[in-house]
Amino acid sequence: MKNNPSNRKLAAIMFADIVSYSRLMGTNEEEALKLVTDFDNISIPIVEKYHGEVIKKNGDQIFCEFSSAKNAVDASIEIQNELATYNDSRPKDFKLEIRIGIHIGDVVKKENDVFGDGVNVASRLESIAPTGGVCVSKNVYDELLNQEEFDAQKCDNMCDNCKDPKEKTEGMKYVKLLLEGVLACRERFKPKEMARIMVGDSNSLINQHMSQIEDVFGSGKEKSAGFWHSIIRQVYVKQLLTKEIESYGVLKITEAGKEYLKQPYSFEITEDHNYDSLKTNSDGEQKGEALDTVLFNILKDLRKKIAKSGWIKYHEFL
């Protein structure tokens, strides 16, 4: 049975979890339980301050929903700052340290709980966040870049977007072409297939529907599949497209997307960096793809090997 469409929405999901809580419980159960109480007393008022809602508490973990990515990030930063002050007076081996993960995506509310893409990704991001830090998805970062108050330079030029900022260009024609393409394909493909269709690259699934999509197949071939993946992400963040949860991520046009097609307006896009274009310079110094690809594959194989030994879990996100 399908979920009621009225229960589905785009939301920012935040997961927060106390680091090494099992060790703390094993060391001093009473003191560890007090940490959970203090964690709740510090974090919940901040979540509410930024118009968030605590959906669920599970021991040392809280799961919250916000109406915007900015509110979720602002709340998480304030929580971490408050905990840093709190920890100043704590013993070195018994501090209240947490990790936070944030993602913005489709969720479905059901019986006082929330399910969907936003929940699953936020949970995974929390698990890889640094102790005392926040890990956000690209969807969240892209949304923050559209906020006038957000200053990407606060990262002290440590990230690639600050050292080599992405150029913004007018993308109205590409957004319109994408939305028209999704409609022409009868809203039956996931982002990966949709990007391939736009550049005229087929696979077995696309071939099954070729007679019905031939008008849109290759309509965006002057751009790369990577470009169309980027456009899909940005249009998704702006809520002109959504992903059908019941159909495992199939792209659907929202009411806002339909209105955009009726009355298109300016849409600034940022293109992902094209690192494949980097070449070896005149001094013979390697500057781009080849060395990085070799190194990446070595590290990837090593990580898989270590994962098989049981030390870490390996996940490959496409």
C-alpha cells in the first residue's frame, strides 16, 4: 500500500550521537546516564530554537527534522559550541562528545516516525562525521550556498570550493530541458538513467523504453553526464523535482516544477569542476587525472581488503 502523498515532503534531517557511549557506560553507568540527560537538556532547546522537531530519541542518539538545511546546520553548530563549553569542566576521558550528520531529502511521516532517503543518508553521514563535528551532504552544502548569510570562506580556505570556487552561470534553458525530459520519459527513471538519457547513452533499462523516449534521448548531448547529474541535484534542492520513495528514487516533477515550465525564470547553476581536463605541465609535473586515479584505486582496494578483515565497514556510494 502506498503512502499518502500528503505525508511526503522535503525536509532536513539531523542525526546526533554520543561518541564512545558504550565505553562510557562500561566505565561508569551512572555518570554515562547523566551525560545523556545533559545532552538532552543542551540539545533539545537548541533544536526547538531553530524550529526543529525531535522525532525520536534512542538512548544516546537523537533524530530531528527541520524545515530548512540552514536551520539544521545552525542548530548543529550551536549544539557543538555549547558542548565544547560544557566539556571544559569535564574529565579528559569522560567528555560529552557527539557526531552530527545532516541531509536534505524526501521523507514520509508515518505514526509519529519519519522514513525515507533523508533519514538513511543523514544516519550514514553521522557515522562518518568527526568527533565534535558536523558532516553534511552535498545537497545541504548546495542549499547553504544559496543563502545570503552563509559564508563559505569561514572554512579558512581548507575546502576545494574555497580554493577553487565553482563558476555560477545562467541555467534556465538546462533546467527547462531537464524538466521537459523527465515529463517526456513519463517520470519513470532515476537520476542516473535520466542523466544518461540526456546525453544519449543507453543501457538495458533505457533500451526497453527507447521507442517512447526517442524525442528526448540525447537532447542534452552537448553537455556531459556529470553536468546533468549536477543539474538534477540542484533542481532537486530547489524542490522542482522529487524522488518517489515507493519507486526507489524515481524522479517526479513537483507542482513547483510544473509551474516553472509554465513560467520559466532565472536559475543560477554551479558546474562541478572538470578535473579530467588537467594535464601534465611543461616541467613534467603530474597535475591531474592519471596519478590521482591510480592512487585512488590503490586506496580503494586497500580499504576493501581491510574491510574484509572486519576492522571497518565498506560502503560504496554511487
